[in-house]
Amino acid sequence: MRSEDVFDFSWAPPADSVPGEDPVKLNGIVEDIIFKNDENGYAVARIEDDEARPVTVTGIMPYIAEGDTISAVGRWVTHKKYGRQFEVEYYDRELPREESDMMRYLASGAIKGIGPKTAEKIISKFGTDAFEVIEEHPEWLADIPGITVKRAETISENFRAVSGSREFMMFSRDFFSPATAMKIYRAWGAGAIERIRRDPYSLCGEFGGIGFKRADSIAAALGMNPDCPERVRAGIKYVLSSEASRSGHSCLPLDTLKKCAVELLFGYDGADASIVSETVSRMTSEGRLVVYKRDGVDLYYLPYVYAAEAGTARKLVSLAKSCPAFDEGEIGSLIRTSETLSGVTYAAQQKEALALALRSGVTVITGGPGTGKTTIIKGLINIFEKLDMKVCLAAPTGRAAKRMSEATSHEARTIHRLLEMEFSDTETANFMRNENDPLDEKVIIIDEASMIDVLLINALVRAIRSGSRLILIGDADQIPSVGCGNVLGDIIGSDVFPVVVLTEIFRQSEESSITTNAHLINCGEMPELSSKGSDFFFLKRETDSAIADCVRDLVVNRLPKTYGASVADKIQVITPSRKGDAGTEALNDLLRRALNPPSGGKKEFTHRGTVFRAGDRIMQTKNDYSVEWTDPFDNTGYGVFNGDVGTLVSVDAENAEAVVAFDERTCKYEFSSFDEVDHAYAITVHKSQGSEYPIVVIPVYNCPPMLKTRNLLYTAITRASKMVILVGKREVLAEMIANDRKGVRCTGLLSMLRSEAGDE
């Protein structure tokens, strides 16, 4: 049968089931399975409804099989190619009751271990009692020739799994999307309902998009007591893993932890806080929390974060002590040889950086744009390759690694790829390179080190062999990592490792006003705004709405008109905040409607109230280790990461999937994975870290005071390689430059480094 025939409708749905109206109900018997994806439960089936009319139903319908009687709730939609279909939101299914239908069901392959011949034998022997026998008395199946006791048990287990999925999907429909429910059932099996009823907070962190607040709403719906131990434990973990981590803290003092937990769990008025104190004490004695004393203050960690900071401190100090230094005379000779090979005469600070990298196991090189960091990396490559020492280059993000490759003409990889990350069934990253299988390279050079959080640096140093060199390069004046910790700042502040601060600018002002103005801003001075024909512009606008309109006009009209239509893909709007008329939410809506409006040739879908359309610029907002990618060389891997920006290439509504291109990686997403995807016509400064764009447009508007900081503005400006355009209020610009306040992150790494080095 052709799919075109299956999707051809010769009748119209009832008048009360018009697309866009409230969900309606449809009953019928499954006649044919046209398509089924066992991984995500998506299926396309043909049913015969109560009036014997053929209907095509689509949606998440796990374990659906021919012969099922289903009751589906959903909406009528019109497919451009296949006509009217019924889009299922959730469904119930009944097993067949007549012998002929039961025979058809078992023969369809719905139950693993039963094919057409075995189905015929089972129905012949047990008739309409067959399903009860399979579920309750599997040993009776062994009376049938060809079915062993072991096979009978397997058949029964598979039957119960399929039956259990029906019950779980019904239980879940008020709590999860069908795709998420399918993931939970596949992971937890028949005991999933009981597990959720007993402790809905066990869902937190196990499945994408389910955090404490969502689990809390499920617990409330299930009637759990607000001060039950499961909720209080989960709330305390949430404060440390999410609320604290969002501000960059890897740990919290006890008073802060208790205050935040009480407010989260019981409101600002707070109930008796004793239950939180008692739970913190109990979790500490059980090893669910770890206490580290710093300067007489007890800091509370989640165990894996503490292990990351403590492990990082031990390994960094060990690397510093175990790496042999070169003879001073040899160091000078190697630097001179590198100058000859590269045709460059190094400045004094550059020679100092090269020499320290040859003397030390761990070296930090930091400086702003135009200070010669790339020249130093090239020099290090020359020197270590001359010594036959294997060198690897890496950076935290794909874009940063790509820029590093282009600048040095040597391959650079993401740290995740360097460590050979693999995806596990628990939706967490496993790094294949670690202390048991360390990296082969003797020199590891990491760029954009300010972006590295404590979990990633720990994974990296675990994989470095004793006696190898680690060279961290970055800009310490940029905002720190999105993830928890203050890695580069703590390493520099510990005074345990040699640090070179590059201050001499090699890209002169006549070549780059971006570089000159970035350094002026970093020194607390106003940039030069009056130069004509430069690469740095300020457009004065007095209201937030006028700022937003100007940004739209620049991106949609003025810049493409001046520099050609091809410039459109080279522009990135970077704004301090998500909120406000000139924040990412408003600007994404404004720019998307102008740059990628709906049209007959563009497919789209709606997820959680947001429309995603082919051609949209999108951004991954959280690490997702389950997404598989391929590159032009047919390499494959897993993982897209917080801040990755790409293009939505195509939408496949039939399979509930979309294809997204991130630079040279192409990924296939299930629609449900778009919980962690935003539009990226405008992005926040934090999400721009590690990336570089030819043209950057920056709204300077009345965003929240905590975001009006010098290092935030400096970071945004240094994302541009060719042109910066500031749009907004001069007084807000001056306020940001004057505000050198940097948020203090609560960490223990600096103290641990000093302790490991014997300085405390």
C-alpha cells in the first residue's frame, strides 16, 4: 500500500473538530502501522473509527499495534501533502477481545518473542484467555511445542512491559509531554508509576527539562506533604545545583544555604527553619553534602562539585611539581629558534610567556584583544614540535576551537572532543580519557580559559599525564564561566602558578578601534565615539523601544544595504539581559518576524508555545549529551553545549524531528529536545562567551543594575572581529564603564590550591 493512499481522505471531520479549537476525542481500531519509531514512541497509524471510516493518526503512541482499540484525544490538522490527519495529544488503548483481533495483535510483532506462527499456536490453545495466560501464567506457554520455560518468561515480561506503558502514559498525561513520558518509561520500566508516587523528586536531573519546580508541581498534584523529607532534601539540592550554580557559586555557607532553602520551600515568611537545619545535618552525615572549611567558615557542597574542586587542586599542583624544567640556556636558544622559524621578533612579555611555559608544568597567560596571545601559541607550537613533544590545542566551545584552528593553522578541538566524550543512558557525559586512559600529548594548550567551569577543568586535568604541561590562555577581565566556579580567577589569585599578564597592544588604533576602545573601557575610560569611518560606532537613542527599533533597522536594512546582503549572516546582536524592550526575548521576536517570516515553503512546529521555523537561528541553552551529530567527514559524536548557535535546517513533522546545523556539525533533534533551545537572533553576553562574530550590535539600555557592569560590556565588545555598533544611551554606557563591580563567587578552589601547594 502506498503512503499516498493511506493519507488520502474522502470525507471531512465533524463540524465540532476544527483545527485550532479545543481537543476532541476519537475512537477506533488500529488497522495498519504506517511508521513507528521505537526510540521515541512516535507513530503514524491508520485506524477505522466508530463509523468504519479510515483515519490517519499521528503522535507519541508507544507500543501501538495492529488490532488495538484506541481512544485518542487531539486535534484535526491538515498536512500539505497527505491531507487531514488526527494529531494525538494522548491516547488510551485497549487490548483486543475477539480471537481474530487477538490473533492479529500477537502476529503483528507487538510482543517481542511472538511471531505469526507462535501467535497462531497460542490462540489455538488458549483462545480468548491468551492474554491472561501470557501475563499471569507464563509457565503454561511452555506446554506449546517450541516454547521453552525461559522463552515463556521473556514473552510474559515483554507483554507486561507493553501493558505497563499504557498505564504509565495515562498516568503521565497531566505531568509530562508524551515524548518525556516515553523516556521515563523506557528508563524506569513498569515500576515508574510507583517510583514517581513515592518520590517525584527522583525525576530531578534524570530527564531533560525536569527540575525541582516541575517535580514540585507533580508532588503537589499527588498530595505530598510540603515538609516531607523527600521535598526538603530535593529543595536543598536544588539550591546548590541550580540557584547557586546560576550565580557561579560552587558551594554556599550554611546560613545562606538554609535561608535560600527556607524561602524556596516555605516562602519568604518562612515556616520553622528547623526542618531545613535538621535535613542539612542529616544529608551531611549521610554523605549527600560535603563540608569544607575555608577561613573558618563551613562551606556546603554537593559531593560531585566538591570532588571536582578538590581533585582539580590536587592535580594542578601535582602537574606543577612533576614537570621537568628546561635549562635556562636552552630556553633562550629555543625562543630564538622559534623567532627564526616564524619570522617574528617577540616582545619582552611574549618572551617571558614562552620562557615560563618552558619552566613550568602549569602556566597562565592572560591579556585582552590585540596583545599577542595567538603569536605566543604559535611560538609554543614551534618550540615543542622542535623538541618532538606532542602538542594539542583545545577550547571550551566549538566556535572558540574553530577560531583557534584558523589563527594557528593547527587542529584545535573542543575539550569535550579531546576527552572523547560519550553519552550514557542517564543523559550524562562520560569522558573516555581520564586517569585510566590519559592523553598522549605532553603539552596541552587551552584557549578561552575564562569560560571553563570547575566540572570541565576537573575532567581535563584528570586526563593529563604526570610530567605533561598545561598552558591556560584567556582574558581574565571577561565575565567568568556560565557554569559554577571561578576557575581562571582562582588559579591566578592563588599565586601558586606563574602568570603572565599581557598589556602591550600590537593591533594599533589605526587598524582597530575595537581593540583600542576595549582597552579604554577595561581601564574605566570612555571609548572614542566620534571617529568617522572606523569600526566602532555609537548610535544615540533615548528610549528602550527606540533602541530596539534601531537595532532592527540596522540588522534588517542598513547593514545589508551598505555592505551587501551576504553580511546578514555575519551580524550578531548581543544584549545584557533577556528582559525589557531591548532584551533577547523582545528582540528575537522582532528580528525573527523580519528576517524569517512564515511562508508556504517553510515548515514549522510549535513547542511549549514557541514557533520554530526552518531557517531560524537557534541556540542550545543547556548541555545536552544525548544529541548525536555528524560532520562533513562522516565523523559522529554526541553532545551540543550551552551557547552553541546554529540554524534550523529542516522540520520533519511526520517523525517529530528537526535538523539543526551548528557550524560543521549537523544534529537531529526530537521536538521534545527543544525545551533547551531558544532563538538566537539576539543572545545575552553570557551566551556569547568564546564566540567571535564579524559584526556585533549591542543595545545599551536600562537593564537590571546587576548587569550594568564594565566586564559585561567589555566581554560583549571583544566578541567582534570587524565592527561594533553600540545603540542606546550615553549615560547608561558611562554607568556600565564606571561600574567595576564583579560578582564574588563562593568557591573553595583558591584555598584548596594554596593548601595543596603548602601555602596555608
